[in-house]
Amino acid sequence: MNEFGPSLKPTERFSGRVEAYRRYRSAYSREIIPVLQERCALTSDSIVADIGAGTGMLAELFLENGNRVFAVEPNTDMRAACEELVERYPRLTCVDGTAENTGLSDQSIDFVTVGRAIHWFDQDKCRYEFARILRDGGWILLAGQGPHQRTEPVARDFRTILENHSIDFARLRQRYDIEAAVRRLFAGGDFQEAEFHDTEEMTYEDLEGFMLSLSVTPQPDYPGFPAMQRALHEYFARHESGGKLRMPTTCKIHFGHLGPIG
């Protein structure tokens, strides 16, 4: 145990953060679906496996498109939140599994999708698993969504708070090299990318809730929380206008085919 709390396995890091996650995390861009329809022949008949599905944010885009979706999520709390979507989307099935062992049938999936989770996977093992469950010609989509890593003060100062007040962001920094993860996952294959920009208006409550949804930040009962909260209040006061902070956001997707396995 460190000064902030337990050192958690990747599959446990979001326990206790579910409400903040589904309430305050940015929704994925709705432009994802038209891009996949145009470039990957996505239809409502395509079967989707959303890996590391969390509360179902990315899965919901495909459910709205009429797709059959298997949401694979190892964290009990997150999976329970995702299962609440079944009432609205009967084509959703939640699965207790991991990226390395989904529990899905061989060659049963048209699209493997991964939201903000690829950095927690064992890259080599998940490549084998994705190849196993994908049908011939099946696609993989990686989607990221969050504050834009730009240099203007509102983005730069947010990054500084995260670096100064996180539990273990510095230790995990290498995990967050998504471009490296993309190159490794698609090694020997092919992929395309697209990027969508927006601006999200946030109240202070939204800002603090977003920070609490991150797996690397202290929870309210951790010693490091008051200092982070003070920094957030100062940051918000510095950048807000009319009671709102305008945070530039980016949704970036990579989509393609795996190269040879083994």
C-alpha cells in the first residue's frame, strides 16, 4: 500500500470510480460510426466485441447503430454498470473476460473495438486473442477520447495538475504511449486513422468529477486528495469564463487489420 491507497492490478483500478466515470467522462465522438460505415463497410448486421468495455460508452455507439455487441469487461463494478444498458439495448451481452481471454467463440466477431483501455492490455497476448475471435477480414478499432494534448494554457495547466497530483501517473507514463501500442498491435498489418476535435464546457463539478474518474488520481479519502482539489479550484478560477471551463478535446481512432500472428 502506498500513501494514497492500494497498489491495484489493471483490472481493479476503476473499482469505486464507476459513478464518476459514467457521469463525467467525455462521450466518444458520434463521427466514429459514419467513418467505419464508409471505410470498413460497417453495417447494423456486423457483430462487435468491445474489449475493456467499462460502463459501455463505446459499445453504446454500436448499439445505437443496431449492432449485436459483446461487452467484455473484467471489473465487476464497471461490468454491472454496463449491464444496466441491456434494458435499452437487448442486443448487448456483457461478458466477464479480459483482452487476453475474452471467452468468445473462434471467428465469431466482425469488429473488435477498444476504447480507453489498450494501455492496460498485454499487447502480445491480446493480439493472439483478437486474431482468434475475428472472422477473416475482421477489423480492429482503437478509440481514444479526452482533453487535447495541446500547448495552450488551459490544456497545459491541466496536464500539470495531473502530473503533480496523481498517484502513479509518472510510473505508468510509458503505458500511455498509445501510438507505440498502435504500432505494436498492427505490426505487419495495416491501419488508418482519423481525428475529431471539439470543445467541452465544464463546470467545476464536471472538472472534479472527471479527475475522480481517472485511475491515477487520489480518491476523496486518500491523503493526496485535498492538495489536488485546491489545485483544481485554482486552475478553474484561472481559466473559467461565465462559470464554465472550455476544454479542447480530441477523439482519435485507429482502425485496421492485424498482421501475421506467430
